[in-house]
Amino acid sequence: MKEQKLTTANYKGTRDFFPDQMKLRNYLFSVMKQVVRSYGYEEYDGPMIESLDLYRAKTGEEIVGKQIYNFIDKGGREVAIRPEMTPTVARMVASKLRELPRPIRWFSIPNLWRYEQPGHGRLREHWQLNVDLFGVNHHRAELEILSLACDILFAFGAPRTSFRVKVSHRALLDEFFLNGLNLKPEQAQEVSKILDKKNKITQDEYKAMVSKSIPGDSEAVTKIDSFLSAKIETLSTIPGIKEETLKIISDLFSDLSEMGLGDMVDFDPSVVRGFDYYTGFIFEIFDTSPENRRSLYGGGRYDNLIGLFSNEELSGTGFGLGDVTLQNFLQTHGLLPNLGNENTVFIPLLDDAFFLKAQSLAGKFRSGSVGVDLSLQSQKMGKQLSYAEKKGYRWILLLGEDELRDNTVTLKDMLNRTQEVCSWEQALQKVKEVIVS
Amino acid sequence: MKEQKLTTANYKGTRDFFPDQMKLRNYLFSVMKQVVRSYGYEEYDGPMIESLDLYRAKTGEEIVGKQIYNFIDKGGREVAIRPEMTPTVARMVASKLRELPRPIRWFSIPNLWRYEQPGHGRLREHWQLNVDLFGVNHHRAELEILSLACDILFAFGAPRTSFRVKVSHRALLDEFFLNGLNLKPEQAQEVSKILDKKNKITQDEYKAMVSKSIPGDSEAVTKIDSFLSAKIETLSTIPGIKEETLKIISDLFSDLSEMGLGDMVDFDPSVVRGFDYYTGFIFEIFDTSPENRRSLYGGGRYDNLIGLFSNEELSGTGFGLGDVTLQNFLQTHGLLPNLGNENTVFIPLLDDAFFLKAQSLAGKFRSGSVGVDLSLQSQKMGKQLSYAEKKGYRWILLLGEDELRDNTVTLKDMLNRTQEVCSWEQALQKVKEVIVS
């Protein structure tokens, strides 16, 4: 009877990161980390599993109901694999509220899980850069967060024309709905949810849903449309918007201009973020390429997030940037680099008797911070060189009888097709010079 | 009625990594990565969740029965959070068996989950460096893996006397049990399991269990004891051990001596690794400190691991090193470094009107790869300096009216208690010189 073999397929909606993919992931993370650290943000992490209660309160209904990975642990506790990082960071900050010097600047790149139908840019496991600034009750927090959000894409080589930031403020929607359209709070919430998914439904569906939610006002769709397309200059003509809110918005935009970000940022009242916890400015960054015209990432201000844990208030401003979205953006714009193995040196084994000497040569390079792939089985030279080529190694160190006798080595540079006999030390210096430069 | 607040406690057996702990974790990972990369190993990763079947076959019974985090996903699939990385790496390698150039040198630092009673060095979520070398049917694979395993601890500054490597071979136990003691295969397996937990039970319990498993042989305990304390020189006196096995072991030890690792490695037949998949050499590294005398990490050779997925054979040698165990070792030996914020520059805000200028100064430093924490709200100088001190910043850049007028900045070095007025460029160069050195 033939033995039944297991499938080598990974779990649906996840990715295996083979070395090539892992190099890319490490590259994406290291550029992101370098930029957020340059703003003084410190890295944190929490456990992959949290109590389900943590998500019930603030994470959107759709996620907790249909998309969360929850289960009962062997001790009978209701737990969940994190679908987002914000509840964890809120819990952690709340637990050390008195000790942490403020402002608190934190970031993390957790893996997050959602049970979704996998599709373009949508997976069950993805990684997300989370950046949060706590304790600043001033729009300078937004200035810093928006500047940082742009600098991340710039650091990947993104041209200024490749993306745009769209900014709105939660108060606008509230004031327009409650005071301008005179909706009841439940109606306002319903219509917000419709707007949030406006781009995913047809225009007719959209109109039908709005009319159903606001039965008394046949002009509602038209009024909402003119609100959604308002500019800063025309915002004062929208019914219900308070003077105070107009001022908050124009102050932010005038400072963004002075900071040199005026060309990157648009005011756009149609920005509606899905999570319930935003309370102030909200923003989304859009790819301008026609092939990938979608929201890359977004964030905003949330002023009550630790209210679940504490009676104290702490304001926060932050955003999340997913790795799949980022990778799609970089790919669309031809910004993904070639990440090879050219900094690793290969030492073929020409004779089993040379192994210990070769091991000692490898040790010298490794202590000199140069990676070495040392062949462990003697094989024909051609076979070993073909392995080195497949791996993309640039440097080869040959140890033959002559080299062993003279205490030298032959250094081959596969890129320039040159080779020379030199001392071990000279070979190390030669390789290090090229790697560093 | 008072609102019920959520607890800020994390899930039992896990850790919150606040920035100080995260810095330490990053330090541990970066040293480990630097060493394994210097041996030409490439990083990979797999998904956090796998099909439960993957673990049923080869992961030990105790883990799959009592310790695994398994559940049914929303699509009815039996899945598990990875309790170990070996099944994942075997699956991934098996899926690209024809494409991957051999040998395959891979590493990963996954987080792993086990439902355990949390205790010293035992948590429900921990990270583990996994190093694997596939495709080398020669004990030079063991030489490389053992040399790498030692180099990791050396890279953390561990003295040669702080740990020892104990090595055995799976064939010894099999040959001694089946040919020396004439046990049946089921008995041999039972006694192996008793030996594996020998250190966790009393001597009397141990004797009782052995007698029960080998009822016909009243000398069994004594015979086993003399096997367990055998040296390489006395191994030939142990009944049942084959010539071939003796030679394999003495060859490895003679090469280890020639490589300069003779003083680090002991032959010790009492080493028994828990996992069923080992087939050749097995090893464990022990802390020599009396305060922490326990196994730090271990590994060995497994020659049939991809057999679950494929009819082809591929030999592997590798080990796993947990972050909690490593950290305890470094702590015991006083090897944990101080990791501070001294490379970040602080810019206090002395007047709200100076903000945009301060932002521009921060931008200059950030583009020069120096991290800057820019104050976003003007406060009294004393309060801002006290924040900088709490955060451990060494450098402070002061922008007052004089500096703004002259386009200069005052650079304060809090370590040397000096300060000087200079141009922005000079200040940047000064800080960079110190950070790099």
C-alpha cells in the first residue's frame, strides 16, 4: 500500500517566505524602521494572542463578527489572534500610564490575522507598520505623523507625484449630518457606514441605501454629494459646519504648506475611516498610478482609546501601513530593488583533505564580518561553480595545493571576471572594501 | 453606575515588549542573525498557522495532545498555531525540492506557542532561532553546526568556560537497547522516554519505571547506568554497540579537536533529545554556571524529515535556541549590555513660533541618519530637560532667538556636560562622529 503524503501547500491566504521573499520583507521593514526611528519612535511588541474582550469593544463589528480568529484556549478562556494592533498598544500604554514619559512615540510591525477571502492585496496574515504618537493635544502631532508617513514612501524612492495624502476631520461629518441634515445619531452612524463602503458598491445601490436611511429628505443624496466634493474654500457654504472646525482645518493646512508638504496633501471630506475610534483628523494616502489607484494606508486621531482601561484621557495620533499594500505600490512604480547574495563569499572544497584549512579561512572572513558559504563535500569544480552562480555569489576563494603550501588564496571576482593570488589578509581587505562601498 | 474597565494585563504566559524589552529582543536577534549570516545561512519564515495534520505526524505526543494551540477555523479546517518550526521548514523545503540549490542553509526566528504552565524559562509564547542545514550526508555538517552554535554564544561575549556542548548519537541508544539489552522495539522506545525525563523525576521513580519496563532483567538499571556514563575510550566495552558507530563518533571528535573545539565538546551518551525525528548525532549545550545549570539548546541530525511530503530523502542537521533561555544565560553571566537612547537627539520647543524652524532642523538631522525627538509643545525648559533625561538622550539642540537670527544652534552634550554654539552642519557632523565611533 502506498503511504499517503501530506500536501506541501501552506494555509490558505498566507505566505511562505523563502529566502528571496524574506530578503524583500527584511528590506521593507528595515527602511520603515530606519525612518520611524529617525523621528525618535521606539519599537514595541505585544503577544500574538489577546483576550477576545479587547476587540469586542472598539474593533469594527464586521471584523469581530466574521473576520477574527477567535477560539477557546485549553483553560477555557475566550481568546483571539490579533486582527489589528491598536487595542494592544492601548492596553500596554494604559498599563504604564504614570511611568511613561510623554509624549509617547511608539511603533511596531506586527503580523495580523483576518479570516478574509484572499484576493489582490488581501491576505489572512499580513504585517503592518503601526506608528502612534500619544499625549499631544495639538495639530503638531498631525504635522509630525503626516510628514513621517510621506517620508516613509520617499525613503523607498517614491517620487512626489506617485502618491497623495487626503485629509479630513471626523467633526465635519458629525456636524454636517447632525446640524446640516438634522439626522438622528443612529441615522448619522448608518450613513457614515454607507459612505465608508461607497467605492465598493454601485452608484444606484449607494443612492438606494442613502434614501432608505434618510427617508424624509429627497435632496439628501445631492446635499451629501456637494459636501463630499467641498474644498477648504467652499467648506463654509456647507450647512452645519462650525467656525471652530473650519479654523482647525485651515490651521493644519497652512502649517502643512509652510512645512513644504502643500503639494502632497489635499483636503477631502470624502475620507471616512472604518474604525469607530477616530475622533479628529483622519487621512488616507492614495497611489496616483492608474494601475493601482487605491488607498495605501491611513490613520488619524483618537482621543479616547485608553478609556476602556482607565478613567484618564490620553490623545493619540497614528497610522498603519500594510506590507502587501506597500509592496504592490513599490512594484507598480518600479521601486523594488534587486537583493542578491553578492556580499557572501564562497569557498569550494577541492579535496576533502583541505577541509580544516578551508574552515580556518572561513573563520578568518567570518570574524571580519564577511559571510562565507563553505563547501562541505568535495565535488568537481564545475559543479561547485555552478552552485555558486545559482546562489548569486560574487566572490570565490580557491584553496588548492599551491595556495596551501604558500599560505595564500586565489580570489576570484565573478562580476569583473578577474582573479589574483594573494594572502588571506589581502583577500579579506579586498572583499571588505567592495562590500562597504 | 461605574463603567466596568478592562484589565491591562496581557494573556497569561506571554510578554509585553515595552521599548526597553524590545531593544533587548532586537539586540539578541541581531547578534544571532549576524553570526548565522556569516556562515552563509539565509532567513526564511512561514505562516503562524498550519494545518494540524502537519504536527500530528512528527511532533511529540505530549505537545500535540496537551500543549498545542489548535482550533477549527471559520471554514471548518483543523489548524494549529506553530508549536515548533521544524514541520514548517520541512514542508517548505519539500515544496521546492528540485529548485533549491544544495546544500540548503536556512534560519528563522519564529515565535512559537505552547499551552504550558508558565514558569522559569517556560512561557506560552517564545521566540526560537532555528538553524538548519539540508543535503549534507557527512559529519562535516555537524562540524559546521556545532561551530556555529558555539560562535553564537561567543558573539555575545560568553567565555569558553561558561558553557559545554554534550554530544551523542541516536544509534548508540538503539544498538545498546536492542542488541545489548535485547529489548523489543516498544520497550526500547519506552525506556528512551524515561531517560529523556530522568532529570525531572527522583532516582527512585526512575528505577521503578525502568524495572517496570524491563521486568526480566534485574541488572538493567546498573547496565544502563554504565552505558550512560561511558566515555569514548570505554564505549567499546558497552554490549551491542557496532564498530561502525564507534568509528563515526571518534571521527567527529577527532575533527572537532583539530578545529579547535576540543575543549568545548564532551561525548555524553546520556543526551537524549525529545523529538522523534532525530536519526544521527544529537547534542545539547549546557550552562556551566551553578545558578543556571540547565540545557540551553540542542539539536541533531534528522534524515527522514521530508518523508511526510515526498518519497525522496533529504538529510538535515540543525538546532533551535530559545530567546528566554538565551536571555537567562546572558543574565547569569553578566553579559546583557546597556541599550539606551544616547544616539537620539532631542530638540526642545522653547516657543511655539519656533516650531517650523525646529522641524526643519530635525529634518536635516534625520536625512543625515540621526534620530531626532522633536518637542511638539512648548513647555518650561526644566520640564523638557527632565523629559530628555528620563528618555536617556545624550544630545540636545537648542534653538532660541539668538540661534534663529544667526542661523546657528546650541549643541549640548549631556554626557560631558559641555555646550557650544555652531552651525547646523557642524552640529550634525559632531553628533555623527560620536555615534559612529
